[in-house]
Amino acid sequence: MNLSGILVVAKPDGLAQVREALDAIPGVEVHQVDEASGRVIVVQEAADIHAEIEGLKAIKALPHVVMAEMVYHYIADDQQVYDSLPPELAEEPGQACSVPAYLQD
């Protein structure tokens, strides 16, 4: 089981729709909503890293979402050993690196 804390920022006029869409995603629980800033704190529970990334992608694709980034990650029990970065986490040509530059030192 993987748990991730995700910060979602929504357009203020679409915050209610984003909240409703987040509540409809299996394994996602909304913990805090700041209506003034459009920030939403979400916890996602997923079976493995692949499901976790797919869930984050689904959140990023929601209408009215300006950004969504994983800010916390916890693996409770994952027996799979990764020899390299899973492809869905690797940088794609023409896209920004998934790890902010200031963390790459």
C-alpha cells in the first residue's frame, strides 16, 4: 500500500467542481480546502507506485486544476524491487523534469 499527500491548486471559480471530482476518485480523500487560495490537501491510498502515479495523473487532468504535486510519499508494504526509475516517473522529452531543479543537487 502506498500513501501520498498531494497539494492541489484549483481555479477559485472551479473549486467546488474540483472538490466533487476528487471525492469521486477511489482511494482519494480530501482533508483540507482553503477557499481563499484554491488549495486542497488530498491523501491518496494506492496499491503500488504505478497506481499512485496514475491517480496523480488523474487529479492533474481534472478540469479547473491549475497544478497538483505529490508532497509526501509513504510505502507501507511493497515487495517489488525497482532497479531503475519506473518509466512513468522518468522525464519525457519536451516536458519539465518531475523533480524540481533545486532538489537535483
